[in-house]
Amino acid sequence: MDDEGDRKYAKKRKNPGAFTLSPLGAVFVILVILIGLYMFLSLEEADDEMLLLARHQLLEARREVEALQQELAGTKTNFLKKEAILMEIEKSLSKQVTGLEHQLSTARFPPDAKDKLKMEEELSLTMEKHRQLEQSFAETRTKLNAKVEALEIELNEAKSKAPPDDQFPQEYLQRLTTLNEQLSRMKFGSDRARVLFETSKGNMVIETAPYHIMPHATNWFLSLADGGFWDTCGFVRNAHHVLQANCNGRSKPIATTQRAPVVFQEYNPEFVHHKYTLGIAGRPGGPDFYVNLQDNLKAHGPGGQGGTAADPCFARLVAGQEVVDAVHRELPDGFLRNKQDYFEFSRVRVLKPDEWSLYEE
């Protein structure tokens, strides 16, 4: 027995670092390890739950912020609407106050019998003045018409006395042009006139030269226009430098087929043949007239076609230049032989001064 115990003790002495564990100790160690693992897992699970809770709280906070933002936007919108309504109410009240102030400032008490009689007398006097003015206007108009008729008779007599060789005494021309100018001022007003040409491509408007510059040519053209002479006349020649018109192919019959030339070749260097001005063709000129498509002073001015005479230049185009340009592009060149090719003026009339603004340049 003592020998065996000594052997065990000696063996122990030979391996002093060796560790031996009893079964109960092993169970204890395993139990400790399991408890530690459980605690570790529990702590991690708690961390996950806290993270989820924090995320949920963040989402809720964001929703609350969005709800507050929407509420704020709605509040601003309602505020603006209410502000607009208040402004409208303020304007309405301001108008009402202004109206009441005006009524207050202009309010009058019902007139008594004396005031009523005075008002009736004033009304009667006003009506009498109106009647007198109407009578005076009628008398003035009658006198004016009589003077116009007398001037027209004198003008026709002067034309009938024109020498056949177109050599006019200076005093005759002076008297003729003076009558022309007076007649134009009486019949058409102002110091110049405008004439409307209605066509299928739009309107054209010409403005005559001032009467004192071209008295005879302007009165000649305006008198014919006022009588409807130019209705259904039209452009019959398309040249590179002019568009020429006459009435040979007119579709509307007139009372006379007699030519209507000017009495003499009136010309004034203050109103010359520039582009879009109108001249009178022929020697003596008329009734053909033309629109200059370029500056034609050299060709149609003094001496341009032999001798010393010139074509009368009597008006300028102030509206409808695009119509003239379109007709020039589309019509065949030269004199138009077929009446179907003529470009017709459906109506030509002198505009009243208060109509000028309707056909501005």
C-alpha cells in the first residue's frame, strides 16, 4: 500500500503542469459557458429591439414633420385666399365710399316751384338755340351748295373755252387752278383728300397732293372719283416701271363714255414721280393713270418724253403697297389683251376726313 501511494506521488511530481477535472467540475464549466452564451445572445437581441424602436420613432417624427409642413402650406394658402378676399372687400368698400361722397357732393334738394319754373325757362331757351342753329346750318349748307354749283358752272365754261392747240394764256390757267382749288376745299375739305380703292386683294388708299400744289389734277381725279367714274376700272398694263389703269374694260356701265382728260399738263417740282406716287398718262393726260413702281422723275418729268411737258404727278399711295406689289408680280407683262386678266377696282370713293384713321398708313 505504501509503495503504491509513493508511486502515485512520484508520478505527480514528474508532471506538475497537468490538470485533471472531475466530472462534476466539467459539468460546472459547461454550465458557465452556456450561461455566458445566453447572456451574450440576450444582449444582442436587446440591441436589435432598441434599434428597431429608434427607427420607428424616427419615422413617426418624419411623418409628424410632413404633416406639420402640409398644415403650414394649407394655412398659407388659406391666408392668401382670405387676404385676397379682404382686398376685394376693401376695394368694394372704397368704391362705395367714393360713390357716396360723389352723391353727397352732387346731391340737390327737390326744387321748389320757383326753381322749377327757372329750369323750364332754361330748357326752353336751350331748345330755341338748338332750333336756330339747325336753321342756320341748313341755310349755310344751301348757300354752300349754290356756290359749289356756281363754281362748277364757271369751271365747265372755262374748260369749254380752252384753245384747241393747248396753248393757254397764263391768266386763264391762273383762274382755272384757283377755281379747282376752291372747289376741292369746299367739296372734300382739308387741304388734301384720300381715296379708297377696294379690290379683291385688299384695299389701297391714295392721298392727293396738297390742293395748292396740284389744284387742277387733284380736282380732276377727285371729281371723277366722287361721281363713281373709277368704279370697276382697273390695271390694264404691267410694265417694269409702272402699273397703268384705265376704264376701257369696265364691267359697270356709266352715263357717259366720253373720255375725261385733264385740261393741261399740270406739273409742280414740289411733288414729283417717286416710287408709289400716281401720275396721269397721255398728252393731254387722262383718264389713264398709273402707279410708279420706281423713281420715274427722268422718264415722266419735264422733257422726259420729248418737248418740255411732264406727266402730272398728283397723289401718293399711303396704304396697300403690298397690293400693288402683288399685282405687279402676278399680272402678265405689257398691255393686257384679255379682259379676264384686268385687275379690277370694285369700288373707288373719296374718304371723309373722319374715316382717315380707319385706313392709316
